[in-house]
Amino acid sequence: MAKAAKKSQPRIVKTVKALREVLADWRKRKADIALVPTMGALHAGHVSLVALAKKSAKKVVVSIFVNPTQFGPNEDFSRYPRTIEADLDKLADAGADLVFMPDAKEIYPDGFATMLKPAGPAAVGLDDKFRPGHFEGVATVVAKLFTSVMPDIAIFGDKDYQQLQVIRTMARDLHLPVKVVGAPIIREKDGLALSSRNVYLSPPERAAAPVLHQVLKESAKAIAGGGDPEAVLSRGRAKIMSAGFKLDYLEARDAATLAKPDPQRKAKLRLLVAAKIGKTRLIDNIAV
Ligand code: PAF
């Protein structure tokens, strides 16, 4: 049998200096650039971001960096899945041009002293309340990626919806000339949103996990149909907890600011949920 042709591996760079040399060459050739920031452990959701990046720009840079500053002291930084060989194969198949894979010292050298402190959608009592310091770490590392790559467009999953709004706000506030785009959540057949953390789930936890999406879907439909949001969400909260989750929040928020919706204004709503099953914390969201 003929061997399938092996896709060419994307170029890998580990330093900002090497990254900028490649980018300068591309820019000389008038190529526009899309960036897909990741922490590796890539799945079909990430691959869909790279596919969108390829449609949006001539050259695609993917970063892989498990960013220590966005993990709290009791979170999963040390056990976060690291699957670099498999990631590089997926990126080769997806057609990424360059992978930026810095080590921690490249991003946070000795003497590093400048962290961003985002507010607005980073201070609304959702993940910011349960993961103190998380969005400082995210905003700081993404700002560093933006100023290192200076992409024309950057693509993030809608799954981390609060993160997406924090990054949009940060890029706007710092006048970073990048278009921040959210891409649709990719789900398993039973509705569970793809996440690098799904590998932590035991079989019974995995079986219970789709309840998050079921509740989001049912609640969005009921609210869109005129149901009282608080009553709808309170039923949803009970259903999630009776499936064995410890609920952090299930909330309806203004889709742009993530503030509590003002009943006088007809703003678009987003439902967001975060809950823990066993040791694994899952998040999900849906538009109303
Ligand atoms: O969503 C992620 O994978 C991370 O939070 C990001 C945006 C790559 C920053 O480390």
C-alpha cells in the first residue's frame, strides 16, 4: 500500500527574537498574520481555531505555552496535560505555519515586574471570583503574545467566553491593532464542550458532564421564550447539582460586558456556567 505523504511540520521557534525574524520576513512579503494562542493539549476545538485562522490570513502562528501566572496555587498547573508530539502532528495536519513554544523564562525572565490588572469583564463575579488572579495572568500573557507577534487577527474559542471578553477589552484599551475573534464551541455528540481538561474525567463523571450543556440549552430556550430568568436558572442550578456537580455559578449576563443584565435595556444575553465534578472544573456557555 502506498504510504500517505507526511505533511510538513510547522516551523518551531522558542524565542521572541527568532519569532520576530520569521515574522519580519513574512511582513516584507506582505503576508497578513493570524495568531491562535493555546496551552497545548490540542483537541478538535483548537484545530477548528487553526482552520478559521487559515481562512482569515495568509500565515498562521500557533503559540503553545502553559502559562503559570493564570493558575492559582491549588489549581492544576503541574498536572495540566502536556502532549507536545501529538500537538505538533495536529498542527502539521491543520496547516499551521509557525509554532511559538517559549519556555517560562522567555516569557517571565528574572526581574519580570509588569502584570496587567484587567477590570470590566474581568471583575464581574464569575470566574474572576472563583479563580482570583486568573485573568491577570491571561491578560498579561496574551498582551505579551500580541506585542510579540503583532497579528492582524487573533482567534480564541467562545468556550472561554469571559476570557474572550477580557481579551477583547484589553486589546481595545491598549490600542493593540488586532482583531479579536471568537470561534464557535466544538462539542462531543452528547453536548459536552471539548476541553483539554475533559481527560481528567472518570467514566461516571464523563457520563454526568453533558448536563451542563443540557441545562444551558433548556434555559436559553426558556428565557428566549419569555420565562423569568431567575426562575429558569434556579431550576437549572438544581438540575446541575443533582447530577453530582458542585456549582460555582449559572448566570445570565449581558453578552458584551458580562455585567448583570439591566431589565430596562434589551441587551443580548449570554448564559455562563462553571461547576466542579470530582476534581475537575468545567465551564460552558451559550447565547440566548
Ligand atoms: O485559553 C487558553 O488556552 C489560555 O488561557 C490562553 C488564551 C492561551 C492564554 O494562556
